Amino acid sequence: MYLRKNWKLDSVYTDVGSGVKVNKSLHKMIEDAQKGNIDIIVAADTTRILRTNEIANVLGKLRESKVHLITVYRFLNNDITMLNLYAYISEYEAKAKSQRIKHGIRLKKEKSLGELG
């Protein structure tokens, strides 16, 4: 399949889960890029691939080996500082969301226990 810029779409890595540890597709994409099988990574949004500073550093190193990173909503000019900034923001947002969910579950449990008593 050819895209607008005459790029050939070779592989699609689907992100269906949440959390960097369970996302095997993300790790497979990075592994393929490290092997030189990928020239350009196109992602829907930075939050889908820049999950942690560690991943941002890996993507920054890939950038040095000429792997380009483009997102649909924000174009990253392959600047390692910008990669790390977006990764920090994404990681912060993910932690905040996790805390809100845990807090909500805790409140729900307390409410149901209070109704029993």
C-alpha cells in the first residue's frame, strides 16, 4: 500500500492494551526498528508510543540511526528533547489517570461497605 508521500506501508503495530509492559506490539515495533526494518514510524498520537522516558530514549537512539518519527496530531522533528518532553507528559498523564481510577474504585468499595453496615 502506498501513502500520499509514496511511502510503502509495510507493517501495522496495533496498540490495544493499556500500559507499556503489556504492549507487545510496541516492543515488536521498536525491535523491528532496531533491526533496521523500519525507516519511518507513524503513530496516531505521541501518547501511543511515548509511554515512558525509557522508550523516548530508545526512540531517540533510533532517530540517530535515521528512523523518523511522525505523529498524526503532532509532528515531532526527531529532536530528542521534544521526544523526552512528550514522554514525560505522557507518563505523567498515565500515572494521574491510574491514580484517579484506583481512587474511584476505593471510593466505590467504601460506599458499598458503608451500605452493608
